[in-house]
Amino acid sequence: MDKIMSLTEAVTLVKDGDTVAFGGNVLHRTPMSFVREIARKKIKNLNLVKTAGAHEVDLLCAMGLVQSVAAGFISYETKFGLATHYRKAVESGIVKTNEHACYTVICALRGAMMNVPFMPVKGLVAGDLLEENDYFVVVEDPFGGDPVTLVKSIIPDVAIIHVQECDKYGNARIYGPKFEDVLISRAAKKVILTTEQIVSESRMKLNNEYIDIPGFLVEGVVLALNGASPTSCYKKYDIDEKMLKSFISMKSKEEIEGYLKKYEIKDHIGDRMVKR
């Protein structure tokens, strides 16, 4: 079945209060066109999941749409500094942060993929994370008797992943680093793809052994040219440093809404290119 949707249609699959996992990593291949549409539609009380995030979490926190974040790392990296909107939301108590190591987020998603309520994690045996994070508990190993840390499985209601290409049925290929995108596509209840290019079914079948996300997992496909910008997309475009620096300097909600407006036509250009 054809799964192509407009961005406006696809965003309706995300509901207030959902647990949402975003693909990509820090400033690379983040599904920013979809994130901006979530912000425009003001879908609120979101619980965000990411191993290592930056702009997507910062933007949604700036718009007051987030109630919790489970992540190993949220920052713009050394060149651009801290995610100040996220930090302010956490420090003020608006957003609950469940701080992880990136590895423990991966374990929590693996638990969801395997349909088990928790996963054991090796190496996390001491520290404040065990006291402050709602996702961890230390129990006795029933086989050896030693303490073992368990992480609660994270089951995203929706995973949004940006890919370089897929067909209209949702079979997708990711070029370059895949990060945790294949994992979250298996862990989530629903998967939405934004893509730089929709290719023919025959082209996808030519190298079907390289399909990273099979179509039967996918709820919707959105054509989103430059859909990761201002983050990078391997083999397509690099980080838009000017835009990121501009956003990071913004202080008011009015400035953020101006940023969303600036991208609105670009974010929806794919809608007009797809034959309905």
C-alpha cells in the first residue's frame, strides 16, 4: 500500500503526551522538518528519547512542548555550545530529565525491540544516575548473587527517522552512519520516515539486501527535501552553521516562531512535488 503522506497529514500521527524517538545523532540527519511541524502544531507534553541529541530537543523545549527527556547527551557539541533552551527548561523544573549513558538508552530500546520490560546493563554499578533516573533499578543476579543494574525498556509511541531514500511503501536505505535508527524503527509502535528522495520500487529491489528499514514497519512516508537542515545529511548537505548560530542566539518565543515561519515553505515543498 502506498504510504506517502504530506507533512501536515503525517504530523497528526503524533499525539499530545506521546513518547517520541528521533533518528539521527546530535547535528547529523535529524528529522528537523518534522520537528518544526510538531512545533508549529504545538503538540505538547512530549516525552523525547534520544541517545545524543541537540537541535530537535532544544527547539521543542524552547516552544514549551516537552515534559521529559530520556537521553545520554543533549548539546550542540564543542563548536556551538550548550543547548540553552533545554538546559533552562530542566533547571526551572518544566522538563524532567532522565539522564542516561548513550549505551543505556540503546539497552532500553533493545528491551522494547525484544518485547521485554527491562534489560540488564553492564558497567553501570554506581553513581548518581542510579539514584536520580526513574529508569534504573539494582537487583540481585538470581544466578550469581551479585548486584546487577536493570534499565526499564523504552517503547516509543512514534519514531521519526530521516533517510536519504525510500520507496512509496516505506522501504528505506540509510547512507553513511546509521546511528540508532534501525534499532528505534524496531522498538517503536509507529514509524514515520522523512526522506530526501522517493525512488521506484524496482530500484529498491535491485539492492534489497541493503534495505535498512522494511516498509511493513512504516506508517507514513514524507518527501522532505533538505529535511534534516540545519543539521547535516550524509552525501547531501553539511551543517548550516549560520542558521544554527542564529537559532542558538534567540531568546524569545517570538524569535523562535520567526525561525519556524522562515522554514515553513521549505518544509512543505515536498508535498507539492508528490503526485497524489
